[in-house]
Amino acid sequence: MTERSKSPRTGWLHKLLAPRGLSGTRIGVVTDSASCLPPALLQAPDFIQLGIPIIVDDHVHGEDTTALMMGLAMGQAVKTSRPAPGEFARAYRQLAEAGCQAVISIHLSAGLSGTVDAARLAASEAPVPVSVIDSRTVAMAQGFAVADVLAARDAGAGLGLLEQIASGAAVNRVYFAVPSLEQLRRGGRISAVSSVFGNLLNVKPILGIAGGVIAPLEKPRSFARAQARLVALAQRDAAAATGPVRLGVMHFGAAELATEIATELNPYCEGEVLIESLPAVLAAHTGMGVLGVAVAPLYPQPAPHQGPAVSG
């Protein structure tokens, strides 16, 4: 994830690495498509992003956003499925065969998906040590941490420090404004009662992630108000941060509104406000027209070291 020249990030890695020294271990990185990464980052060396498939009307469509849009428009049943453990096993084996001596695998919250469980199953039989990290978040809040891990890995950080940086994803904030709760209800992410209550009152809720699960935060009565609250929440978090922050805006089928939000947030961001379309795995649950914002420290502070999550 890039920042403009007005706010170079040089120094944060040096500060973290100075007391530890450089690692001589070649480390691979794995994540999933819920991380909402920009396409350029997917070309990083020794890095694999596994897609989380969507299922439209009982047909698996991989990450096909066109099939998702058609399914949503036609009112078809849309759901998602975690990657199979075998896909993780192939990814870990591919990195090992490429010369990696260890792997760190960073995934969306276990409270939202079984993806972490599938990764752990594969890690237990991997040919090299694999540390599986539950980011306890999703979307750009997860993606910012993955980008930080890649930057630190390329600068020579060892596996222990990478684990700490990845675990720090939990402090990143992410908020969503959804036009309807129906898709979240269908996907089992919220209760049927909440969905009916929201739809009857024309509520356009603001949702966040707390403790690794979806948490309702506010209930604006119009989507225009919901959009304004997204901006206000991001501004609040940026102003309360102890240092400069990165900001990202996400959407699915709402590019113009996303650009409006990014313009409003630009003064609060050290660098460019990123705009990304939500991946199919997330849009399948939030539906068309969803907007989201993410806030993360520009200079991430590693979480306390707790040792490898899983070793293969």
C-alpha cells in the first residue's frame, strides 16, 4: 500500500529492526482475498493470496464479481465458503519448493470465517514451519497489516517480528455502511430479528468489527446520514491516534460515493486515501452499494510476542 511522498515511512522498519538485527531466513507470506489488497501488491515475491469462493444459487463461482452482481440483482441465494485445507497445503508447499524456510499465513477473523481453521489444518503438515495468524479483523484493516508484514519481511525482519506486526491488525479500525441487512442475515452473520428490525425502520446501519465479530454501532435512518457517519468515525479515529494514520475507502458498486468519502478524508491521512472495490467474498455478505472505511497507524506498533501460532 503506497503513501505519497509528503509522508515517507522510512524509519519505522529501521526502528523495529535495529535491536533485533536482520533475519537470514527466507519467509513466505500467505493471505486470503478478504484482505482487500490493491492489485500491485499481489505481485510481491514469495507471496500468495488465496481466493475465498462465492456460491451463487448452489454454483461455485470463485471470485467472479460479475456472477455475484447478477446473483444479487436476481435475488438468488449467495453465500461463501472457506478455501479447502488442500489449497493452503499447496500454497505452503509451493513456497517451500521456491526456497522459503518458513511461512506466515495471515487471515480474516475466525469469528467471521473458517478460513483460519483450514489454514491451521494444512500448517500442521506443511514441509516448513507455518505460523497462522488470526487478524481478528477483515478488509483493509487486515490488508494494511499484510502490507506491513511484506514490507518488514523484505527489510529483513524475522518470523517473530512478523508475527507481532500481523497480530497488530486487531488495533486497525474498519466500519461499513450497508444499504440493507438482508445479505448479512442470509449469510448468518446477524440474527433474523436484527434484519427485520432494520428493514422495517429503514435503518442503514453502521457496522464495525469488535472482538473479531460484526458489531452494530449506529443506526442512521438514511444512507446519506450513514455515509456522513462513516466519514465522522474515520476522522474521529484519525484525530485520536497518537501518530499519523493511513486511511482506506471500500465499496461495491458505489465508486462515486467512495470517491466523495476519500476526498473528505484526505486532510486526515498521511498519504493517499486508498480506494478499493470490496472483494466478492465480502460483497456477498454486504450486498450492492456498501461503503466502508479503514483506519490504521502509519507506523505500526507490534503486538506483544506470543510465539508462533502454529508450526508445521
